[in-house]
Amino acid sequence: MSDSKNGSFKRAVLVVIGTLVSLIFLYLAFRDISLGELISGLKKMKPIYLIPATGMMLLVQLLRSLRFKLIVSNFCKITLKQSWDILNIWAAASMIMPARLGELTRPYLLQQCGSSFTSGIGAIMVERFFDLSGLLLLLGIVLWQTPEIPAMYSMLGLLMLVGLGSGYVVILLMLGYRSSSGKLVQKITSLFPEKAAIFLNGIFEKLLDGFGVMANFKRVLALFAYSVTLWVVYSSLTYLFLLSFSIEAPFLVAVTIQVFICFGVALPSAPGFIGTFHAAGRYALALFGIQAITAVSFATVYHLFGLLMCLALGTLSYFTSQFTFDQKLFSQSQSHEPHVPIVTERVSS
């Protein structure tokens, strides 16, 4: 009973923090924009671009589903339809549940396919790693190869690529020398209280279990290809919305917006990433001299489009799948499982 109360209290605190964060970022995004100016800015959007944008959103979800199915294949065999439904239901849950609580949806649904909750957590960690890898690779290449930007940014792009390659080498070494890596982690965690050490060691083991997919070179290439393609499509989707507002800019702008939005929505916030998404979109465009009214209008339409698409796909998947929710069981899972570290995420993810 005390664990249940403790879990409820933690969730209530997260909700309060998320709401405050959203209010702060909403203020930062709209602080100098009047309602009239916003309406005028929204009218500049060309609705015809919503047609190809819808197709790209569907492609994004398909790529995510294919990649997620491959990630969990080590410990749970699911069909592409099941992976599609899990991703869509999770995306919708992320829109209506505050303070990142929607992240617990996927491991909960995977339980109904025969997986353990903690294995689902490990799969999400692996997905986040490949998300970050794909986004950094794309940003690094664009920075490195865009001649119009200062040499300092080109060097930053090259450093990103070197850092990414180094990260892969470290993970491969950890997998190759798993026993030694485990002992090293245990030495480090021994400096913490016993409960914290056990928790951290458990997370490390699950993370390595998840990264077991990297023991297969072909599988790693497939996951990496999915991730890079995913972020190219995401950036192309963003570029479409830039064009819909007659914003003529290089592809680098769309990639930069992706980076800002990914880290912006990673913060705890109110349902639907309200505020954090808008502020990220505004200040990303401000780097390239785009006026605040145009930037906020762009972010508002882009956010609303992603929100409605996620809710529509999630609702359709829920009513056409075999997945169910038991509030009592879901609450127990939340109170006994570790928090999911979030690296990157998009509103349409």
C-alpha cells in the first residue's frame, strides 16, 4: 500500500513539474506575440502541403515499427502489425499523458506479447541510442558539408562524426568484454548506497542485453540505416512545413529544428509537449533570422499536425488490435519499474 501511495505521489510531482515547465516555455514562445499577429501568421500557411506531409508521417511510423520489431527480436517475437500498433498507441499515449508517463506504454504492451517489463525498458534505451546516432550523423554531415556556414560549425560537424564513431567502438568493447565491463561498473556503483547500486547494476545489465543486437553486424547496419532514414524523412517533413510558410532555407535549417525539438520535448511537460515544442521551434528558427511571428506560426501548425496524426493513428490501432489496458496493473508496473532515460523524441514519435 505504501509503495502505491509513493508511486502516486511521484507521478503527481511529475505532473506538477511538467505543467510548470510547459507554462514557462509557452511564455517564452508567445511572450511578444499577440493573438492577431498569430492568426495573421497562421493564414500564411499553404494547406496543400498537408497532403505529402501526411504520407511522410505514415512513412515515419512504418520505419519506427520496422526498427522496433528488429530491436525486440532478441527477446520477443512480434509481427509488424503488432509493432505498428504498439508504436501508434504509445505515440497517442505520449500526447495525452503528462510528464513523460506515456513512455511506460510500450514496455507495458510488450508484456502482452510475452516480454518482461524491464526488457521493454532496455529496448527503449537501445532505440534512443540509435535515434541519437542517426540524428547526430545527419547533423554532423550537414554541418560538415554546408559551405555557407562558418568553418567553426564545419569543425563541430566533423567532431560529432568522430564522437559518434567513438561511441560505437566503446559499446562494442563493452559487449566484447562484458564480464570486465560488469566488474568495472560494480566497482563504480559500490560507491553508492546499496539500493542505488543494485538499481544501477540492473540498468547496466538490461542495457547490455538490449545492445546484444549489436553482436550481429548485419542487424546493426539495418538498425543504423533505419535510424538515418528516419531522421532524413523527419527533416524532410520539417522542410515541407518550412516551404508551406514560404520559408526558403537550406536543409540545414530543417535538421537544426529537429535537434532543438528533440531535446525540447525530452523535458517533462504537460500533455502533448505543449510549450516545449513551440519554444524549440521558435528559437531554432531564430538562429537563422526568421521572424518570431513566422517561427511561432510554423511551430504551432507543425505541432498541431503531429498531435492530430498521433491521436488518429493511436485510436485506430487501439480499436483494431488485441492490446488492452488494465489501470491497476499499469499502475503497479509504474511503481515498481525504473524510470526510462529519455534521449531524443519527436512530437510525432
